[in-house]
Amino acid sequence: MKAPKSLFTCLLLAVSLCAALPASADVTLPNVDNKYVTVKEINPTRDAGYVVGDKLERTIILTVKKPYELVRESLPIVGYEHRYRGQVSGVELAGISVEEEKFSDRSEHTIHLVYQVFKSGRVVRPAILRGEIVKLRHNGKTELRQLRFPSFNFRTSPLSIYGEVNLKSEMSPLIPPFTISTVREEQALKIAAAVLALSLLGLLYILGAHTWLPRMGGAFAKAYRKVGKLPDNEEGLQQAIGVVHQAIQQVAGHSVFSNNVEQFIQEKPAYQPARAEIERFFNLSRQVFFDAKTTPELGMPAKQWLRKFCRHMRDCERGLTPDLQAGAK
């Protein structure tokens, strides 16, 4: 009967010793004085829209001043699942890494925490990364103090929508509105604007009567403007023919008449498309000044035809092909 009593006595002694241990994970310790610790947190950039399997990365930078030091064994353990009001929160610690740097008066600990969401529901629900509790030891003493990190609130979303959802009430004010990328549309708009600008510049170059663009100050460009300003009478027609004669001679560098049109075309091949009109012009000139009995077929009043002729010759001197059919209308 003595042996069982001795065994019972040993068990009681072991239980007493365990109860006397000062460090236990379930024991609530006094909080450390704030003057000895500094906590800086780097939280995820968003606090909503997390679904099952998503990970949240968080960094805690803990500065501990002497005489306290961090108890590394009190850091959270990978795989530990938080509980809230006795129920599993659905957020599990998936990874942890610690970087430590010591100084003469303090130590800095950079704690990288990775959490993973294992919680799903039919609607958007609030969730939390609870403030982890770490323990600090006073050098030279057996007393311990605890420190709780700040918590981080976020929201989890279902994988599919169930029922009606009030987006206005469910949307986090910290999340900016979702935008649609318009890069392709903007590029297409820029290209269209560039094409339009080039088209307008080309149209201005073809139809313009001014001289501020290259090759727009030629002899027939000036003649086109002068003919348009002359009066619509017999005197104005004679002046217009004289202006065109002067323009042809300026381009050729010598006098040009009906008998040497072929020489002019050979010397200035750019005017080949308007050869028939050049010959018709000399016929008109001969009719106005020398032979009033002949009337060349112009299809329109002589003054109007001269202006069209100058326009076609102006196109030739700019290296363009004149629209002779439009000029015949």
C-alpha cells in the first residue's frame, strides 16, 4: 500500500510545479509599457474583394528598447487558425519570416506575415486579421510582458452572387471604382485624328490658293488668284488671258504660242495632262484678240473656263494630276 501513496504524491507534486510555471500560452500577461516598444504596420493595399484561397500579406516592424527583448518562441505559428467568439474565423496563417537587427539600445524585428482566406459565404462578410500577441522578456528578470499587434479589418466576397446585393452598402469606401481600360480606344482615336489632320492638310494643299505651303507660290497659283479678281466683261477677259500668257512664259522661261506647245510639253512634262487645255487656251486667245469669228468649244463662259484652266495648271506645277473631267463641267 505504500507504493500507490508515493505515486499519488509524485503526481500531485508534478501538477503543482506545472501550475507554478510563469510562462504559459493561455495566461494573460500584463501589457508592456508603450515607452519600450514601437509598432509600425504595413497592411494590404485593399480591404475588400477577397475570396477563398486569396492571400493577404502583412508586415509588422517592431522596435523593442532595452532592457526588454522579444521572445521568439511567442511568435505566431504557421497553420494556426484564429477563432472569434469561439468559432473558426476562416483565416489561417500560411507563412511567417522574421528579420532581426540589433543596436546598442534597441532591437528591430521585421515580421512578414502571410494569411490565407478559407472562408466563403453567400454574401460579402466582414473578416479580421486579429492582432497577434507576442511576449517580451525583461533582461535579468523572470517577469514577462505581452504586446498585441493592431488588427486589420477586411471583407470577403462569395465566388458567385446569391440573391440581391446592395452594391452601395457593400462597397468599401477605400476601394476606388472599377474602371475599364480605354488604351486601345485612345490609340485608335489618336490615329484617326492624325489621319484626319493629314487629310485636311492634303485637301488644303490641293485646293488652297495661298503661298504659305511648299510649292504653293507658283506662277499659275498667282494667276489663279488674279483671274478670280478681274471683272466679268470683255476687258476683264482680255486681262485674264494676258495674265495666263504671262504665267506660261514664266514657267517655260521663253515665249510660248500655239506653234510651240509641243516644245513646252517636252521641256515641262509635268504639264502633259493639261496639253489639250493648253491648246484650247491658245485657240481662245486667238479668238479674243485676232479672230472674233471663231468660237472655241469651252462648255462655259470664257472667264469661268480660264479660272478652271489656271486651277488645273496650278495642280500640274504642284506635281498633282488635275481633274480635267471636273473642270469640263
